[in-house]
Amino acid sequence: MTTWFAGVAALRAAREPGVLVTVTDVRGHAPREAGAKMVVSASSTWASIGGGNLEADAVTRARALLAAGRDRPETYTMSLSDKAPGEHGVQCCGGEVTVLLEPLAVVPAVAIFGLGHVGLELARVLARHDLELHLVDSREETLSDDALAPLHDAVAAVHVHHIPVIPELVLADLPAGARVLVLTHDHAEDYAIVDAALRCDHLGGIGLIGSSAKWARFRSRLQESLPADVVDRVETPIGLAGLSSSKDPAAIAVSAAAALLAAIERERTHVVG
């Protein structure tokens, strides 16, 4: 039997939601003690809270929670008595069990293209959060162990991509819904990445650093081959209003990170609601 934490790891790796099921309280006799856990996804389970009607009912409830897209923990109490038949049969241990269902959401993914002064500062802020963080640069030195030393204690799962010639190739391999932030050292590289990102159906928001003049040039060129409503998916300048005009790398990074995290929270609330 696989462990429940192996289930959590498998779901995170597959970017699939699930539910952590925990027996929180037992009164009388029950198949497992308080603290027993299992993990449930839409199609699989890991570990066990005791089998029988208790477990089958927990799996049904967990999958209903997943189907409804709810993100808040739920608890319920179940009697294990022959006088309390359940949907999946009778379990007559004679006790009463309280069960906690905790949703395990898919971790948001963010890709930063360009690890210069602003990109590295932005990565440092975002690395403090539970994210899948992709760092992409065509310059090898910006992705060296020494350069990325400030991220060695990151909470985020950090993936480093050194693509010397065509960094936009990484876009196709990013997870569905990944948000893309473009801030490389080269305007031509910025343009190629933005153009390619707009042609990817699986990505989330696309942010571009730079001046209004830069965006005017980009927008004009992009509209030669893409509809205006597609081009307008690009958010520029990135960051919070009032801070986005700062030229200080740390201020730009904090502003961009705050705006990004707020957007992720809004999306999560909208999906749940």
C-alpha cells in the first residue's frame, strides 16, 4: 500500500487536485485510530482510513468536493453501527468517527523569462511562495549556481531552463495555466517570446516589462499577424498602479509580484465561487 504523502507528491507532480482525508476523532471502536490519513483524487486513492463503508463514504464525499471545485475543508461524523447503514453498506464496529476533508489544490505555475536584475529580484520574492517557478534565460551565467544562490532555500519548486538561442521553446512545455512574465535583456528576445506565448492556447496571463513606446512598437508588429483581442492579452507595464513606473529593480519586482499574486488569488476565488 502506498503512503498518503506519496499520494500528495504524485498529485503535485501531475498538477492534479485531490483531497487529504484524515480521521480526526474516534469514539468507541473503529477500523483505524485518530490521525489515520488517505489521499483521494478523481480516479485514484493512496493509503487507507480503514476500508469498508467508512472509507467508501469518505472517497465519495471527497470526489464530490473535487467535482464541485470547493477549496475549504469540511468535516463530518459517521456512526459505525448496524443501525446506521450507509450508502456503501453496514460497518458495525460500534464506534463513531469524525473525518476531515482537506482540498489539495493545484500549485500555480509562473515562468520568468530573463534573470537580470529585475528578474532575479522577482524570482526571490516569488520563491517564498508555494509555486512552480520556471526560470528561463538564454545567458548561462544568469542561471549559474552562484547567480541563483539567493533561491537555494526557496519554498517554490524551482525549474531552471537555459535555452541559448530560442528561449521561447520552453513555452510549449509549461504547465497549463502557467503565467508568463517577459523581462529579458534583449527587446528582440522579448518580442519573440511574447509572440510565441500569444500563440499558445494553454497559457495563463502574459506580462511584459517596458515602456509605453516599446509596447506600441510590439503591438503594431503583433497585430500584423494576430487579432487585436489576442494581442491585448498582454499586460504591460507589469505591476501595481503607482509602482509600475519605478526604475528600481527591487521596487519593480515587489510591484510585479504583488500584482501577480493578487491575480492568482482572484482566479482561485472566481473558480471556487
